[in-house]
Amino acid sequence: MVNQGKSGSTGLSRALWLGWVVIAALFVVEVVEYIVGVAMDSGSLWFMVLLAVPGAGLIAWYFMHVKQLWSDDHADAEPAEHGHGGLGMNRLGLWVFIISETFLFSALLSSRYFLRGVERPDDLNQLLGLGISVVLLLSSLTAFRAEAAAEYGDQARFKRNMLFTLGLGLVFLVGVGVEWSEAFAHFPPDSAFGTIFFTMTGVHAFHVVTGMLVLAVVYNMGRDGRYGPGNYWGVEGGVKYWHFVDLAWVLIYPTLYLVS
């Protein structure tokens, strides 16, 4: 995560502040996408790609710490009795899993354009789509804050932000449920766009549910102060997976709602 040289409250404050900067940039991307795709009704595929891909990259770089794959900056985050190799293998294993999941979502994203091109139904609830996107982005911020708190031993902040993340995940799922209830009337699952919509949102919702289960386990294990400086891999691993779920939605949202 953040540089351990920035210790204590100063390092934690800096990490939390940078988290707000990253999430603000992601909000700007989402709003610009919405304005161009809905308000201006000119959701060019390539323009959406130019916006969504950097947003996804921002999540991968700062929230998911992709640079750990070639950097040893975080080697001191591992308990000494386990040795640095164990943590490195844990991270590598998680990234292999995430990359394998990326192929699944890539296939789903490409199927949208193969089956329907860039056609977009007029009956999509655009405000709801934007709303649940904002909720999921906020959950990335609270998850990041929980991880930062665990790294610096701030137990109260860790538990509070983990609960916020779980709550936001639940709100997102409720929003998807509302969207599904409307979608059944306008583009049912047996229609071309309905097949794409329900498959993509369904697979993603399943990942949200599994992510919430992982975070719930992490929260339960951390309630007694299990995680702290030098011992927070459980939090890091669970939060990294949650960020991947958010990253996937950053690409799914414009694909389903905005490209036209």
C-alpha cells in the first residue's frame, strides 16, 4: 500500500487524502461519460474507451497496487516469521486469479458489441445506472481506507470503513435488483439486449456478492485487532479483489448504458 517510511498519523493521513483525490478523478470520469453518452447522446465507442480505460487503470495502479508485481516496496508488510517469499507468492497468486477473471469479463464485454453493435435501448434507467456506479466507486474508497487503517493499526477506522464498504455493496445490489425489475418489462432476458444485460450484470452481481462475503470474513477476523502494521495481508487480499470488482464495473457501465 502506502510507503511504510511515512509512518504514524502523517502517513495514514496522506494515504487517506490521496484516496479522495483518486476517487474524485474517477467521479469526474463517470460524470463526463454520462454527459457525453446521455445528455449529449453522442456516446462514441472510442471516446468511451478513452475515458473508461484510464479510470480502470487508476484503480489498478493506486487502489490495487499493481506495481507490487515488480517492486519490493511492500516487503516489510509481511510478518517476519513467514519470510518475504510467502507474501510475494500470495500476491502473485491473487493477481493470477484476477487476470483469469479479466478474460471472463473481456469475453462478456466483447459479446455486447458482437451481438448488438453499439445500439442502446431508450428504456435504460440512466440515472439509476449512474447512481449505482457512484455507490460502487464510493465503496472502493471506503475499502481503501479500511486497508490503510489496518496497515497503520487504526482498528476503529478499519472496522468502520469495512462496514461502510459492505453497506455500499448492499446498496449497489439493491440498485441492480431495481434495474432488473424494470429491464424485464422493456428488454426481457430472451431478447438480444436483454441477454447481454442480464448476463453481464448478473455475473458482476455474483462477484459483488462473493466480494462482500470475503470482506465480511475479513471484518469478522479483524474485530479483535488481528490486523496491524506488518500483518494485514488478509485485508489487502480481500480489498484488492473488491477493487477488481469495481474496476470491472467501470468498464461495464459505459458498455451497457452509454455507448450508442
